[in-house]
Amino acid sequence: MAQRHSGNRRLDSLQGSVAGPVGNGQHTHEDNPNHLVYKKMESIIERMQDESTGVPVRTVKSFMSKVPSVFTGQDLVSWMMRNLDVEDQVEALHLAHLMSSHGYFFPIDDHVLTVKNDNTYYRFQTPCFWPSRCGEPENTDYAVYLCKRTMQNKQRLELADYEAENLARLQKMFSRKWEFIFMQAEAQAKVDKKRDKLERKVLDSQERAFWDVHRPVPGCVNTTEVDIKKACRMNRHSKMSRPNYAVPGGRISPSVSEADLHTAGDSIRHEINVLRRKLEKRRVKISKVVECYIAYYQQYAEFDAFITSPDTSNPWISDSTEFWEQEKTMNPREIPQRRVKRWAFSIEELLCDPAGQDQFSKFLDKEFSGENLKFWLACQELKGLALREVNKKVHEIFSEFLAPGAHNPVNVDCQIMELVRRRMENNPNRFVFDEAQDHIFKLMKSDSYSRYLRSDQYKEFLCGTRKKTSGYLMWKKLQQARHIPH
Amino acid sequence: MATEALRAENPDSIEALSREAEALKARLVEEKAKLNDVDSCVIGQRLESIQNFNIKPRRTLKGHQGKVLCMDWSSDKRHIVSSSQDGKMLIWDAFTTNKEHAITMPTTWVMACAYGPSGSVVACGGLDNKCTLYPLSMDEDPVTKKKAVATHTSYLSCCSFTSSDHQILTGSGDSTCALWDVESSQLIQSFHGHAGDVMSIDLSPTETGNTFVSGGCDKMAMVWDMRTGDCVQVFDGHESDINSVKFYPSGDAFATGSDDATCRLFDLRADREVNCYKKDSIIFGCNAVDFSISGRILFGGYNDYTINVWDALKGTRMTILYCHDNRVSCLGIAPDGTSLCTGSWDYTLRVWA
């Protein structure tokens, strides 16, 4: 503990040079996108460093010398197993590795920041070298540090190959101010020399670990990198403060332009309206919605490749594309039963399978209501059409299905008809038939679709399909399962 | 001007209004609490645990020279488009792991990419603030036929085609979403409401659904009506940026992944959060979420290089998938649910089954 404190003074002075130029006073460290996760790791570190309940830190004697303030990987992992809500040793080791690669603790003589579950020694980083306390250090600081290491004639401070290469590159880059860098390094080396031996050992390793985080060994992840999307925001924050509208969570309705919200009164009035509308909304109980999820799961479980493996093997596992061919085929004799079974789940399922759509359309033709599906499909097509073609298609649909004397008249009530007619006069958009489409869909769903499922056409088709499962019995069971939750 | 005058005349009105707003808010909280009749996980307990869950990496897609930032499946269930920090977009036949196209963007950091429903066009964008479409053909270099469709005032964070190749929905760091007509590059509808960068969008899977959900750095998830541009529902609860939103397969709910290291499930009918997937040992943010097709399993890609697999109904973690050597930035379930693709800052994509 004592060492850690006395060390801080030197590190503070070093911090001045390391963190001083960083950030250029533009933004605080809280803006760093990694800040949240740093804080979480630091609270774990604090618990690890607790004198009585933390990871046991010792000074180990070896041969002629002492290894100050270290703990073993084994002790660390077993502490994590006991104190954190990790599932197993693999997860504990993974978390330890991540915390180490962020520099919170480090192996005492290895540049690669990771943790092994053995007797390797690790040491805690001093808080002022935590990534949350210092921004991205400058290359000049790195140059000074490497330069200093070459002056300290000690084996443990010798540069690794990649560090020597970095130094050479920096020397080239900063050739003009190298003298200045050299002088700074010399001054720092002089200060270091005066220190107590054990204290130096600790400080040297902590400084090394700091650079192992910010200039990692080639092949190691640089954990200080931030998500560019978040970094964009970080820069924006420092340049301008974002407008803060009075409505919590920002503007609720986009139909209100910014100008409308200029007065506090208006924004509150607007908020009141939004709240009123929210209060009027009918909501469903949690118990009810969860029952729905469960019913949905029970219905689809056998189609979920992660829960039930498909009859035909998964292409990604078997390297055979048979499964996909079966899913695509339009040949009635080749369509697997699992596809046809799905048509019974909902009309949406039926319609999104081209073969199902084809079958249903044939059925409707027999019932003399084929225009319903045609109208519905035309409306679906309209929604995805290029803007240029919308107007033409709108008129085509209107004249084919809705206009007086239409070719294929669909049966919508007069209220909706009136609504559509009014909209048609007034520069109609692609949503002009929404209510009519909805009406027809409900009609098909409640009427034709349920009749289709009961029809011999569907049953025969189902039985005629390729079955590798237990066939009709299975279908029966499924039908029952489908009805229980409702 | 009129309201200025009004305020001068009646200084109490704002106070009175705020009081009313507060009262309404309190009532809303009360109403919502009434519906919170049971902890969702309690009902989930009656389900049997998933046995024999056995998922392994089956393909590794190597070829990007930078962090993989985004991926999307083709409707043919085997092709994948991925974009990366090296400014490249690659089209893969994931099944054979062959690269079929490599498209170089004028900018690095291609943060969003999407496959068109027809499978013959891809879109992407990023720090160029644009969304550019590239028709795919074997005879010509897609770059010669590229077409800039959308322009935002900040980076493009996400994009997705609607039901056809003719429309594309985009989300941006300028805190808006927008729907564009591909052919004319015309803005069809814009969606204002987020108070922070929009990070992710997802279209409702229901046939007739004209809605989509968006999540952003204002910690909010919003549900929008594409026809009118209105925000129809707002969901809060996250304590940090929402990085990913994804509809539950039935379209009745959606999951979110956030920097607060949790994933949550929000239900549209209950109008509230119904589940929160978290663990004390999970401290890194979640970048991407997706459901298995039965909705039972929720996959989350995290900044701690792992994929946490959640039992969405029980609210428990089923397992952790280790494989990537850096942050998992994106993931997606194949349209037929047979596999999961993950993309990472370690330059690779992997297909799991």
C-alpha cells in the first residue's frame, strides 16, 4: 500500500506529461464511449483490492531478490469465481483477460496482457494509469518512454524487438526534436535512479503496462479504441450543446416543427396531449403477453433450427443444399410437409410461401372470391413501388377492384368506399387503399382462410406432400397445440 | 407571437400546465403498474429448459482488412453482405465462403449495409453521410452502376430495404430516420423524434405492418408509422445508448441491446418493458441482437468478444459463445433460421449452426 502511494507522486509528474496534452481540453473523460465499462471494471478492481476480502497481494522472495506486491493468476481466478456472478472458470478467465487487456492488472514480466490460471505473478495498475484517467497518450510521450528505457542499463528494461522498431520509427518521425525528447528521457531516468529499489520495480512495471495498453504488442487488441459512431458524438458534444426540448425523451411527435416548441407553454401543452393519448391506449397485461410468446414458441419450436433439428439436415452442418431446395420448390410433389404445416399457423404464413399463395388463390377461385387476394396482393405491391409508378398503379387498382363497373369488384363497406373515393380525388398516395386492404384481409382471414384449412384441397395437399415426420398424426397434435393457448 | 402574449397575461398558466402534465404522468405510471401483474420470467419457468443446444462455428469468412462493422443476409439464405472499416463491402456466398464481389467505397468506416429483397442490389453508407446502392451483376463492376440515394447531415448508422428494392429506410447520427425512393433519390418520409444519434432500425415483420422500430443514443426506442412519419410509441428504460433493435418474430415485441450491458424485451401491446436480460458478470455493452425464429432464443453480440445466448422466455442465459478475438459488432439470424452470422472487429465473420 505504502509503495503504491509514494509511487503516485512520480506518476503524477509523469501524468502531467502523458495526459497533459491529451484531449487538448476538448472533452472530459466522461465523454469517452468506453467510460461506462471502465467504471464497471474499476468497481470490480476496488473490491479485488480490498485489504481483507480482496485478492491476496504479497511480496515474494526469490533467490537473492524480492518481487513486490504481486498475486497469482490462480488466486485471482478463484477470487473471481467466489465473488463475481460468473458461470464457470472459462468465463472468469475471459473476464480476467479483458480486465488485464485494459491494463487494470498485468503479468509482471510479459508484454502480452492476459491472465493464466496458474502461478504466474500479476500486479495491480496504479489508478492514475487507468484508461479512464488518461486519454490517448501522444507519440512524443511514447518516444520519451522508450528512449528512457535504453538509458537504464537493466536487463528487465531492455526493449523488446517491436519496441526497438517503434523507437526507430519514432526517431525518424521526430528527428528534429529528438534532442528535446532525449533530454526529457534523461531527466526522467535521473529521477528514477534515486528511487528505492522495490518501488522502482513496481513503478517500472506499471509504466510498461500502461504502454502495453496504449501501444500493444503486435497481434494484441488495442482496447482503448472506440466505436467510431460514438466517437463522432464525442466530438460533436464538445463543439455544440444539443438542443434540449422540454419534452422528456426529446420530441414525441415529429409533426410538430421546432418552431412550434419554442415556448415552454406550447411544449407542455403538447406533452399533455401526448400523455392523454397514451392514457387512452388500451394495454395488455404482462401475464397475457407472455402467454402469447409461449404459444408462439410452442407453435414454431419444431421449425426453429436451434431448438429442433430439421428433418432434412441443416445445410450448414451437412454441407448439403437439399434443405434449401425443398424450401424453394414449387413442385407440389416435392414440397416437404413441414412447409404445408406452417400454412395452417396463420394466413400470413400461408401467403408468404409462394406455393401457399398459389394454392390459396386456386381455392379462392373455386369459391368465386379470387379478387380478394388479387386486390390484397396489388395493394402490397403498391406499397413497395417506385414513387414514379405509384399514381398509375393507384388508378389501375381503383378501376380494377373498386370503381363502379369494375372488372373484379371487391366487397368493402360503403364507409370505406366513401373514404377511398374522397382520397382518390385528392392526389392519392400509396396508402390510399389501406382501410380497404385491411378490411379485405380480415375477410379472407376469418372466412376463406379457415374454410381453406378445413377443405379437402388443403388436407389432400398436406397428405400428398413428402413426409418424413410422423405425418398426419403430428399435424393433428400440432392443431391441438395451436388451440390450447387461445 | 400569440403565445408570447398569452404568457405575459397569464403567468400561472405554465405552472398549471406543468401540474397537469405531472398528474397525467403519475396516472400513466399507475396505469402501467396495474398491468404489471406478474414477473414475465415466472411464467417462463413452466417451460422446460432447452436441451441439446449445440451450436458451433461452421464457416469463417476471412477477407476484410479492417473491423467488420455491419452484415446482412440475402433472402436466398446463403449470401451475406458485410462492410468494414477498410472501406470495403464484400458479398459472400457464405455457404462456400467464396467472395463474389468486393466493392470499394470512397470512404472508410462503412457502418451500414443491407441486402435488397431481390438479392440483386446492396446498399451501404457510413461516414460519408450517404446511402449508396450498388446493383450486383456478374458482368459489370457494381461501382460503375452505383447510385447515391440518401443523404443525411451526419453519419449513416443503419439502413434497410422495405418490402421491395424500390425503397430504403435509413437511420443516422443526425438523430433522424428517413424513407427514400430509390429510383428518384427522393425523400418519401422523415422521422424526427430521437434526441440523440439513431443507431439501429428494424422493420416490422408483419405482412401489413407499416411500422418500424428505432433505437438510439438518447436511450429511447421508438415505434414509427411509416405512412405518416408519426412516432406511435416510445419506450424507455435503458441506462445508456441503445445499439440494436430487433423485432420479435411475431412482430408484437422487440428486443434491444445497449451499452448498459443489458438486452431488454419491450412489448407493443403491453406498452412497456417485459424482460431484462442481464448478469452482474456481463459488464460490456451489447452491439447487436437477434431472435431465433421461434422467438425463444435471443442472441446478443457484446463488446467483450462474446455472444451471450439468452432464453428469452425464462430470462436466463443459456450459454456463452467464445470465438471472436475482438468486439462482436453485428449479428443476424439467417432468414430461414438455420444459422447465425456474427461479425467482429477481429476482421472476420463467422456462421454458426
